[in-house]
Amino acid sequence: NKQVIFKNFVEGFPKESDMEVKTSSISLKVEEGSNAVVVKNLYLSCDPYMRIRMTQSDQETDDPEFIPFTPGSPLEGFGVAKVVDSGHPNYKKGDLIWGMVKWEEYSLIENPQLFKIHHADVPLSHYTGILGMPGITAWAGFYEVCSPKKGEKVYISAASGAVGQLVGQFAKLMGCYVVGSAGSKEKVDLLKNKFGFDDAFNYKEEHDLDAALKRCFPEGIDIYFENVGGKILDAVLLNMRLRGRIAACGMISQYNLHQPEGVHNLMNIVGKRIRMEGLMAFDYFPQYEKFLDAVLPFVREKKVVYVEDIAEGIEGAPAALVGLFSGRNVGKQVVAVAKE
Ligand code: NDP
């Protein structure tokens, strides 16, 4: 059983050498009535929050995505898998599932809380992205937290990624004016030509982010979907409209910093009556069926497209994860571990 072991807590940017691939043995059988399952992992999801779990922390938290990894043990993350044996009444051999697994070829999961996959007519890798955790984040973050209205002006940072590409397409379906930023020409082309954004820019080539936003939004921004934080947030605050909304989904530019960057323009929140609200994907998991009813038809009818960046083989998982922080991924970063 090949495993990706988390070696030790990380400071600064994560490196491939913070993880190592090792082989151990695992029993593929569970005792009846044990409430455990053994799954064969098919796809592993690389997600930015995993960096937060690589930092040593003595802060108490109930949020599973913030509990530090255990040095010497495999990483954990969302994945798509097939049940190979089950002692749990809700799961049977052959079931396809998505949920929290360990970064290894086969995982023993005690007291599993896994979603069963009932629709396998779409690519199974989608359950790490558009039909999984990033999908529900984009859906709840946009439709619920942003309170969008037709015609509003929407800006999305890290816009070509797992979450951003969806938020932009949802906003276009609602009739909003949508602009995204990303870190390469290839990604900017995707935003404009594949995802149908009205405009897009490469933030790495803009020496003045405030000017870039004024160029794209001469009348200001109604909705900002925040994925990046730091300097981008600061420039956005100068360009928000009265009663604008900011969905604080993540701030990836801050995850590798020892000291978070200061935000200087916060006072704009007061005068412009801006509502800035954080969201956590887990809060919306109880609404998963409602989410699927809404988004699965978009996938089947190709009203929403989804770009994935699939690394082949578990050996490539450390590089794939680290690549999120240099923008190496183009679209949702997935690791393909095995075939069904
Ligand atoms: P992505 O697929 O967008 O991958 C991360 C991207 O972030 C990179 O490709 C890179 O794109 C960009 N990036 C990396 N470092 C920086 C930086 N210093 N400054 C600006 N951009 C950077 O990731 P996701 O879509 O999965 O996640 C996007 C955000 O949403 C993250 O902040 C994540 O933590 C958050 N999130 C929050 C959830 C929640 O429950 N609250 C759930 C899921 C995600 P580029 O080339 O454009 O720079």
C-alpha cells in the first residue's frame, strides 16, 4: 500500500521533500459489524487548505480542515474511492464514494462519513471538484453568501482554479458582468474563451492592481469572490460599490507567510456599507443533494464546463499539491491513483 507520508510541520512554502512516498501493508478485509470500510482510492484532491494543516498549531478547532496533520502519518484529503470491504451497514462492497480519505492506495476508514456516488455517467474525478467540496463551496458562496442579482458586477480572484472557474460561470448564468484574474496568459485565455468571462487579467503583469480594477470596473464592483487576500483584497476595497458583498472563501496568498500581510483599506467597509462574510464548505454538506440537483444538470447539459489538471500516479501527489502555491495547476488539481 503506497502512502504519501507527511514528514514534519512546514514553515514557508511547502516542498515536495516535506512528504515522502512509502510502502506499507494493509488488510483489505474488515470484521463484520466493525463499522469500518476499506476503500481503494481512485482520485485524490489537492486543495489549498491542506497547507494550513501542515502548520503546527496549538489552537483548538472543531473544523476538520484545520486540524494539523500528524507527522509520520499519511496526509488526508478529499478523494473518490471504491469500497472493497465493509463492516458498516450504510456501505457495501463496490460502492463508489467521495469524502475524506488518506493519501494512500487503500484506506481503512473507521466510522466513515462518505457521500455515495449515484451518478457515474459523469467523470468520477468531478467528485473532487465541480461535484465535490470545491463545487459546493462555489455554489453556496456565490448564490447564498454573495446574494447576487442579474446585471451586477462580479470580480473573482484565482479565477481559473477549482472554485473560481465555477463561480464565474454561475455568475454568467445569472446574467452578471464577470471579470477574473489569474497568474498566466494561458489561464487568462481560459477565463475569456472557455469559461465565458467578460474580461480577465493577469495580476502578475499589473504593477497597479487598483488601476487594473478601475479599468475593468469603471463603475465599481458589486460582488468580490475572495480566494487570494493580501494586496488583491486591498485593491478591491478601493473599488467596491455601495452595499457591495465580499464572500471570503480563502486567502491563498497568506498561507505560506509567517506574518499575514496587513490590509490597509478596511475602512471602506464602513463608508460603503460592505458586507464581508466568510464561508466554510463543511457547513453546506447537509445540502449536498440540493446542490447536486442544481449543478448536475449544468454538467450534463454542458451549461457549465470544468477544467481539471490530472497528475497520474500517487508518486506525483506531493508535486501536485506543492504546485498549487506557485500556480502550476491549470484548473482543479487532481491525482489519479488507480482505475476502478
Ligand atoms: P485553485 O485551484 O485556484 O489553486 C490555487 C491557485 O491559487 C493557484 O493555481 C494560483 O493560481 C493561485 N495562487 C497561489 N498562490 C497565490 C498568491 N500568492 N497570490 C495569488 N494567487 C495565488 O484552488 P481552489 O479553487 O481549490 O481554492 C481557491 C481558494 O478557495 C483558496 O483560497 C482556498 O483555500 C479556498 N477554498 C475555501 C474553501 C472553504 O470552505 N472556505 C473550500 C475550497 C477552497 P494563479 O496562477 O492564478 O496565481
